[in-house]
Amino acid sequence: EEAPWEVPYSMRARSGSISPTQSHQRPQLPGRPQRSESQKRRYQDLYEDHEIRLQKWQAKLEEKKRKEEEEVQKNIANTCSPRNFSQHQFQSWYSESMNKKQEGLVNRLEKKRSEARIR
């Protein structure tokens, strides 16, 4: 018995869709020899081998993704600081930084004005 994908389109079109549960006999095509049982078994073995290889490849891919994710998590854990965030400390640092920046701007403007007056 041949698989549905081995049936030419013209034969499928005449007979309608082929259900995998239906038993179907493909008429012998002229000039095309019938496949022997050993050939059919070989094709089936090749298909099963392909399925096994595909499953192994997918398992390896999943394992690789899992390892990469673990590595990323380790890197994140190594780069994160163990310190807790203190909003009060941050606010004081931020306001101090902004004050220094503002003082620098004011000093630069005063320096430019004094240089302009000297000229």
C-alpha cells in the first residue's frame, strides 16, 4: 500500500481526497512496476529513521536553548549588585548631582559675561 503523497495528483483529483483511515488501492500505472515489499519496508525504515533523527535534533536544540538560558541567568546573577535600592540615598545623590550641574552652568555663564565685559 502506497502512502497518499506517492499518489499522483491526477489520481487524487479523480478519486477525491484520501483519508488516512480509508483503505485505498492504487491502480497499477502502465509502464511503472509495482514496488516490492522490501522496497516498501525500506522506505518505511527510512521514514522512521528520519523521524528518530528529527526527534534527537529537536531534543538537542531544546537542550542547547536551556543551557543558553541558564548561562544568561548566571551572567545576570553575576552582574547584579547585591545592594538593595534606597530611594532616599538615590534622591540625595540625584539632587546633589543636579546642584553641581547647575552651579557649573552658572559659573560658565558668569565667566562668559565677565570675559565679554573685559573686551
